[in-house]
Amino acid sequence: MKSAPVLQVSNLTVAAGAREILSAISFDIHPREILSVIGESGSGKTVLARAIASWLSDPLRITGGEIRFRGQDLVQNPALARKLAGREIAYVGGNPAGALDPTMTVGAQLVEKLRAVRPDISATEAKKKAIQLLNAVRIPSAHKRFEEYPFQYSGGMMQRAMIVDALISDPALLIADNITQPLDVTVAAQILKLMRDLNAQFSTAVLFICSSLPVACDASDRVMVLNAGRVAEMQPPRALIEDPKSAYTAKLIQELPKLWDETTRARARNGMCQSRCSRSAMSRKPIRSGGGEAGLSVVQAVRNVSFDVFQGDNFGVVGESGCGKSSLMRLLTGLERPDHGQIIFDGEDVGTASAATLRGMRKKFQLVLQDPYGSLPPQWPIGKILEEPLKIHGIGSAAERRDRARAVMNEVGLPTAITTT
């Protein structure tokens, strides 16, 4: 006999002003079940996750429907919803940098979280459990990393630390909102395995928000497809792929990229001019592992790296979280200076360039970071943010910069109406 659902959502509607973001959403999740929610950007996946986690902010508000956790309606009982949040209902999102306190070690934050929801557990027991979970999500040297601060973690490691923060209270419902998106494929696979193990061991129900249909199908028992705030369909993964019931789902399947196609073969580079080159770049960083000067050690974040990139190339850098990918990108874009070696861009050494020269070079190369939340000033409207680089480099008049920003927004599918918001 199937157990009662942990979560029942019935006709849930969420609006921002007069505009509905979610319309009449209904589903349930049972213990030991993983339900994936898939859909294009803007389909309402994160709004759904935050509504269930009681984490909606103005102007979003629930205008209809029910969210029942173990039979109790959280929409009608916001005090209960707040009590359950972080304890019985755990949420982890894709913005770890904004979720950790930079003034406390990661371990201290994990212990504080666990002892807040489990006051009966000792500090020693809490530390032991935190380190066990850090090991489970493949944080290297978990005992040492337990004592480090968030700035000493790579982006992928911070994401895994936030997953530990969500799991440490043994929640009945885990809402995982795009948690694998910033991770490399090997760590992402480990996280999915951990999620399934938790699901089986503790009977935890998991709502897995995902932007990748293959990942969603691999991770879950059922897949719910959202389209423009409505449920397009919900099926087990195999049935969904083999017999999609909606045209929208069929379109998502059809648009999956065909990897290793003939068009991906490496093309000949004869006659192409070299535009970028990195020669034996090295970067060292001091890491404090204890008290006093004796506690300082030097870690070579990037060492003996040499490669060439030619005009027209798409050059990929692949490696596990913490291997030095982000440090290398910071070196290539002049945000950090190498201790040894050269980084040559169009004949200029990025590592030794003056501030004025580097500013001019940045018209030709840019860095896109994995954390959009921490990259954009929240107090500025989108239009001003996009026009600012053009203004810094003296490109175009005010009207031309505005037109260019709107054109680029159209190109990537952003509504131009948000330029002033």
C-alpha cells in the first residue's frame, strides 16, 4: 500500500500584480520519491520552489490553491510554514555565494544550523555529522575545509556546502533548485547519487528543479513539465521520452543537442592568425591552515599551464570543481596577476599591462561569471547595467547605447520591458 504523500499541491496560483506566474499547479510527492520539474527559463520553476518553501517576496504572492505538508495547509497557516522551513522542509538554490556568512567558517555555520534544529545534539556530534556530509558530497580534505571560510571555497565547492546545509537536519522534503547547474559533470553525478541515497535511507521526498531534461530524467521517479506557468504534463521519465503527451514536451525533446555530430569535428587552423596565447601561467595563493604565521601555506592554484587559442576558436576548459578553472579565467582576464609566465592577447601581455591598457583590452575580451546574483548591482535597472560598459568605453551616444542594449536583450530572449526595472 502506497504511503500518504508528504506534499500535496492543489490548484496553486502565484501572481505578480495582475499577472499570473503560476496557474492552477497540482501535484503530490510521496516519501522516497523524487519529482523533477523541468521547463525553459521563465516557465515558473523557481517561483514554484520558493512558494513551497515559504520564500516568496514582493510582488509575488499566492492568490489561490493549497500547499499541504503532511495534511496541513501551509497557505492558510504561515506560522507553521515558517516553523517548518529549514527543518522539515529544506531548500537549496543555485546561489551559494549569497547564502553563506563570509565572517564565519563553513563548518561553524553547518554546526550552528544543525544545533538550531536539533538542540539535543552536542557540538562534537554536530561537527562529526557535518564532516561526514562534506565527505559525502566530495569536498576534498573535509576536516581541513570544515575550518575554512566561504571565500576559500570554489564556486562548485560552495554549492556542495549549501547542499550539506540543507541535508544536515534530515528534512522530510528537500527542494533542490538547480543545484547541479554550476557543478562539473562528475560532481553533479555524485550529488544526484547522494540525493537518491538520502531519498532511500531517510524516506526523504525530493522536489528537484532542473533545466536539463536528460538530468531530470536520470534523477527522478516522475517528471513534471512546466510551460509558461502551467503543467504541460507529468509522467515517469521513460514514458515521457518515448510518448510525450504535449507538443511542448515533444519540442523540448527534439531540441536536445546532438553531441559529437559531424559539425563538431576540429577544423583545420592553417592560415589562421593567433589572437590569444597563455604560456606557462602560474598563480599561487596563501591559505591559512592554523594560527600564526606558521599556519600559512601556499597553494599553487594554477601551475605550468600552456595553450594557444586562435581567432574563431571555441576553446573549452574542463575539470572538477576546485581544480583551478576559475582562477585561470581570472588570470586570463587580468583580474589577478600571474606569479610566473605570460598571458599574451593580441601581442600584449595581460599580466604586466597597465590599468589603462587593460581597460582598453577589455573591449575585446570579457568574463561571464557563474554567479549572476553576485555579479549585477541589485539597485540598478537592467538597462543601466547593460549600457554601463558601453559608456565606460565611450561607445555611442546615450540613445545608441540604449538601442544596442535592447537589441542584445532581444537576441538572448529577454523582454525589453525589464530595461527600467
